[in-house]
Amino acid sequence: MIPVQLGDVPVGLLAVLLQVVAICGAMLAAAALLVVGPRRLVRTGREVPDRLRAVAPSLVLLGAVLLVNKVARDYGPGVSWTIGWNVTGIIFGIEGTFVAWVQSLATPPLTAYFSFAYVYGYVFLLVFPLIAYLSLSDPDPLRRTAVAYALNYAIGLACYVVFVSYGPRNLIPDLVDPLLYSNYPTSRLLTQEVNRNTNVFPSLHTSLSVTVALLARETRDRYPLWTPIAVALAASIVIATVYLGIHWGIDVLAGIALAVGSVRGARALVDQNAPGERPAWLDALVARFG
């Protein structure tokens, strides 16, 4: 049977994407009203062009890294196998059946919750800071966020190219169940578009979620409600990566280390100047590509 297509996108994938947009859109709207507040949102709407210009180089950097990441998804696995550094056995030798033990605690409500957090909560967690920090008059939090995201993806991509690493659900399918797919079967269409079976070290779900939580802590004086929400959701996503059988515990530890390094790196790059001033490296980007 030939899959139905709408342009270049399979209809099944399009349906999943629309569902993600609808659910995450509702979550973002509710959080924006609750955390950011109507008055700040209205003021931001009037000042969006100026605020975007202030952070444009950081956003361009993030966009460029994401573009490279998209292209590398097609060619990265071939390069990985050419390098031939398969660390799956090393990881399994260190932690053994830890993931299987975690799954032994599984219940239907937990599986439903962690599946929701992994798919929808993750998208919400990454997008909301862009809205919240754009709503601040100080551009530095949004600059740090964009640069920290870019560092996560760039370093993660480098690791995916260098290392071949299969997840527990692929290596030991007799012990670890793909709980995400059993709870949300259509999610396989989405994950196939953004993931490869050999790209699990480190866990970018972990690194980016922890990155958001660390950055939320830095803005807790301006968004006090956002910090506990971000920390709780980030913790849920970190646990979900193991609970659902997608990542090893070592992938999670590496993801946490990547998050800490990315936040520190972003802070060092952005905070070279006085608050609100554009760092020299951003001026160099504007001069070269602007």
C-alpha cells in the first residue's frame, strides 16, 4: 500500500504535527498569560521589531546550527559508521540492565504521563522561554537561551557524528519495551523525522531540558512562577528518556554535563559586556553576514 502524501509530507505525519501544534499551542498560550502576564504581552507586541533586532545575531546563530543539524541527520550516520566508534557495548557494560529495572516500576498512568512529557512537554519547554524572554526589556536572557540551544545542538551533533550508540530498546528489546510507541503509536512518525537509532549519546532531550531549567533559575526574580514549572517539567523529561527505554542512564548524565557546559558557555559569550549591550562576537557576526 502506498502511503498517502500531502506534498512532500505524509498525511499521517502531518496529522501528528498538527496535534503537537494544537496541544503545545494551548499550553504556550496558558503559560504566557499566567507567567508573562497580559500587560507585558501587550507591551511586547508593540516592541517586537526592536527586540528582535537586538537579539537577531543570536537567533541567526541558532537557526544556522539547526539547519546544519537537519542536513547532518541524512549524512551523519554514514560518517559515524565510517569512523566506526561504536560505544553501545561500553555503555551497556557499565550500566547493564538499569533501564530494564526502571521499566519494572512502570504503570499505565506513569507511562501516559512520561509519554506526554517526552513529546508535548518537551516542545513546550523549549519554545516557551523564547516567548517569555522576548517579553523582557533586557535582551540578554533571550541571547543566552539562543546561544545555549545552539551549543547544545552543535556539540550534540558532533557527538552523534563521532559515536555510534544504540538505545536500550534497540540493543536489548527482550528486556526493554518501547513504551512511548505502545502509548502513542503515531509518535513513531514524528521521532523518525528527528532521530536516528544510532544517535542517543548524549541525550539532547536531557541537555536541552536541563538547559531551560538552569536558565529559568537565572530569571526567577522576573518570572517566579516559571522556575518551578521548568524544573518540574525538565525533571519529568529526564526521567522519561530512561523510563520509555529511549536512552541509557549514561546518556542522561552526559546530557546534564552538556547542559551545564552550554549554559556556562552561553553566559561567557553573551555577558562579556554590560547588561543590554551587544557582545563583540555578535557585532562581528552582523558585520560579516548582516
